[in-house]
Amino acid sequence: MDVARCVAPVECAGCGMPDVPLCQDCASAWWEPPLRCEEGAPRLMVGDEALLPVWAIAPLTGEVHEVIAAWKDAGRRDLDRVMQAGMERLAGAVAPAADLVVPVPSRPGASRRRGADLTWALARGAARALPGARPMRGLRLGAGESRGASARQRWRAAQGAIGVRGELKGRVLLVDDVVTTGATLAACSLALSEHHAEVVGALVLACA
Ligand SMILES: [Zn+2]
């Protein structure tokens, strides 16, 4: 007998259908052909040129949006494997050759609340499909080094900053859950480029 099921009834994260974590209809969106989506993310565009190519499994609409929200914010750890498998398939289908698969860093508070570092899980999923690539937590939040600034200015700088940790060399594939404006991916890409890593692209679950 499935004890967890008695305590908390399972329902489809997309549409609420009882007794399944993800019903077939809602799961089907994750099996569509991948999308290229950097041109829909204004912060990734410099004039007509994109900073990097971005691929998504699906548009961030309807059930896909519901599923990602349930996974991120409603504690649906039972979807971790679905999300990882989706990322693995996406990487296998479209990702350029890479040496490192680096997740966009999660806020420590968010990882604690969720009981998992979700972008790290996605990066590990993607790396499974890429021979020769390994996942690495190569970025962190809060890099702002601004000596001489006031404590408040330093704090503010650190909130938005992305820093590189460790030795990051070679071709880097970024991984995030969703892309909307592209500001976060742009900041990550910039930080990596400043450390002479070559950013070959980014994979996300969904794009707005
Ligand atoms: Zn459903």
C-alpha cells in the first residue's frame, strides 16, 4: 500500500486529474519538437544578434506553466524525474558539443524551501545526454566586488550579480528552468565570457 498516497492525494500537476502525477495529455506537451527562443528574449538580443542560442522544450503556457509552477513552488518533488528526463531529451536532440553543463544559480533560500536545487537537477539531466560533458555548479549569486562603496551599495550590487566559481574552461552549456526576458542568462553568459569560457548556448524547460 502506498502510504504517501493516503497522506497526500496525487494529482496531475498540469490539470488536476486525480491519481497521476502528470496525465498523458499534460505530458504530451513535453514531447513536442524543441523550440529556438532567444529572439523572443529581449535581453539576449544585441541589435539583430543574439548573445547565445537558447532551446526550450515547450512554450510557457497552459499546462506547461502549471506543471513548472507546481514543480518549483508547490513542492512537487515527484516531478524531478520528469523534468530531468525532459532536459536530457532536449540536450540529446539539440545541444551543441560542450565540456561543462552549468546551471543558472538558484538562491540558497529557494533551494532550502524546495528541498532541492532545481537548476542543478536539470543540469545533471542535460549532461547525461552529452558525452564528454560534466555538470558543474560554476556560477554563484552575488559577486559584487565594489570596494569603497557603502554597505548598502555593495548589498545592492551583490543582489543582481553573478559570479564564477572554480576553474571554468572550455565550452559551457547553460541550463535554466524558464527564460522570459533573458536577463539572467545574459548575466550568466557575460560572467562566463569574462572568465574566458566559451558559452555555446542555453537549454531551458520553457520560454515565455
Ligand atoms: Zn493533466
